Amino acid sequence: MGAFLIKDMMLLLRDRYELIILLAMPFLLIAILGFSLRGIFSGDLEALEMDVALVAEDNEAQGIEAVQKSVDGMGLPQEAEQALKQAAESASPQTMLISLLNSEGIRDLVTTERMGREQAEESLEAQAVDAVIILPEGFTQSALNNMLLGARGGTQLELLAADGSSPKSEVLASILEEFVRSVNFESSISRLSGAGEPVEISGGIETITAQDPITSFQYYTIGMAVMFVLFVGSAVARQANLEQRQMVFERIRLSNRPPVLYLSSKAIAAAAIVSVQLMLLFGLSTLLFQTFAVDSWDFWLGIALISVVLAVSVGCLAAFMVALTLRVESDAVPAIFSAGVISLMAFVGGSFVPLDGMPESIRTIGSWTPNGAALSAYFFWMLDPDVHQLSGPLARICAVGVLFLAAALALFPRKGGAA
């Protein structure tokens, strides 16, 4: 076993091309992605700041007056009439929208300017503004009739954008959709409760952890690390295919050495390389970019635990790829894995972008990939260093590793070529 292990380690360390892929490439991507996206991850939304034209074709005062006259003809008790009239004044959707756009959390992101429709469209075409919000004629009256009196129909806001798929347009559309959803929800509660005015829903945002939010360098250091460890599996399988062509594997089988020692040495060598790879990536990122704290032994012990479990799982993956490569006697297995499968696993595992907005099916699949489960484990440990939180992700990493190992043993050629 020792001779096999030394041989495999030396073969991997002598391959400069593989070393560049395993060490230099992830570090380069960490630097590029960390610097380019650090504003968004740190909460600096300067890249999403936008100028918006607000076109109010609706006469708010006339709309409120029309609703109040409608209340007069409903034959309600005087106290109920007075409450609805006051609600019409205080719950005008136009006023609420303008207040939202001028609120502390939004005004730093969205700068609004009132314009006529023609001027707004010209400004949008000239790219002087990023979007146009239009309050159509009758907006206030229709909205209040729906909110206070339960009338059918309602009205709609109009949003014009030069590029509807741009991040700025998507953010603004999300703000407006949330505004409409909140107004409708509050109005429904108000009508169901019998209140004479819209229910005010109070609340706030609570932080579930005292830790600082994850930075772009932290995210992509971990994301690229768990992605590029997968390339170790294809590198080991590629070396096994070369040895098969050079009859090395056949000579090992003829030497009466148990063939499983060959497979074991490949798995252990892959796990060792992954451990060194993770140590170097985390260490260099910390030294050059101050990604992680250097004075917390408990933090680094948790990182080491996750890294060891991930390294063993990748070693099992490497063993599976070696067995499959020797079985099909072709270099197609490592080629396909490194060219496409790794990218797919990295995507569903969250190495490129967070999966919060992805469908549940993709998040579930990603959580059962070695890289996706390791990514979750690292983030759990960074946000809340509680070893109990690691049980789920680490159990998934181990389970996938066992499956790879079982498949490797089933596929690995024995003496005489029989499985």
C-alpha cells in the first residue's frame, strides 16, 4: 500500500497542468469574483441604484372625493361613514407608494422624479432614467373602492423599463409587487375584521445570528474550493487510464498483490491531495484577502473537520471514477466528468450563485452533492459555530461517499478481468 500511495502522490504532483487547475485556477477565480461582487455581498448596492420617473396621470384628490361620495349613498351608520371617509384619506395608495419610495430603506436605492408621460418616455428612451412608474387615470378611486368597499376590478400600476431583464428592473418590479401584495393583504384583513380603516401590520427584521454576514470573498473561497476538489477525481482517473494503457495495472494484477490495494491507494491519494488543496486555498485566501479570522482555534477546528470529511468523500468519488475508467478502458469518463459533470454539480451545489431563489428540486439535489453539502456545512459553521448543526450536511457527505465507494468496489476489475 505504501509504495502504491507514494507512486500516486508523485504522479499527481508532477503533473503541472493538473496542479494549475487544482490550485491556481480556483485562487484566480476567488480573486476575480470576490472583488467584482464584494459590493453586493457586503450590502453596498451602488450597482443597483436607479433613477425612476413617476408619472401620476391620476388625480388623487378627485379619487378620494369620489369614494367619499360613494360612502354617503350607502346608508351606513354615521360613525361607520366617518370611519370609511377618514380611511379613504389616510389609505390613499398613491400616497402610500410615494411614501414607500421615499422611505429610508428605498430612497438610497431609488431616486424618483415626477414627470409627464411624454417627458418620461423620452427620458427613458434617452436612458436618462432607468424606468418609469405610471399611475393610470382613476387609480386612486379604483384602488380605494377595492380596498375599502370590496368592489371588483381594481387597477394596476404600469412599469416601463428599457431592459426588463436587467437587475435594476427586476429589483424595482419586486418592490412594486411587494407593495401591491402588502396593500391587498392588509385590505383583506381590514374587511374581514370589520375595521373601518386598513389594519396596520407592524413588524421588523430580526437577525438570526450575531455573526457578520458572509462576504463575497468568503462565499467564493468556499464555493470555488468545494468545486475544484472534484477535479481531483478526474485527475486520478486520468492517471489510472494512463497506467492501464502502459500495462501498469496488468503488472500489478500479475504480481499477486490484491488489486483492491491499487484502488485504495488512489482513494487515499485523492483524499490527501484534497486536504492539501483545501488547506492552501483557505490559507492563501486568509493571508491575502483577510477572508477568515486567523486567531480562532475553534473556528479552524470546525473547518478542518468539514474538510476531512469532504476529502474522504472525494476520495471515494475518485475510487469510483478509477473503477469506471478501468472498466470501460477509456479516458472518456474523466473527460466527461471534468468537462460537464463538475460544472453541473457546482451549479446545483451553489458554488456560482446562492440557491435561495432556485426551485426546491434544485436545492434538494444540490444538498446531496458532496460539494453542495460541504458548502452548507462551511456556511453553517461560519454563521453559528455549533457542531450539532453540522450533523445533517456531514451525514449527507458521508452517505454519498459510501455510495461512491460501494459502486467502485462493484465495478473494479478483479484478477482475470472479472468484476
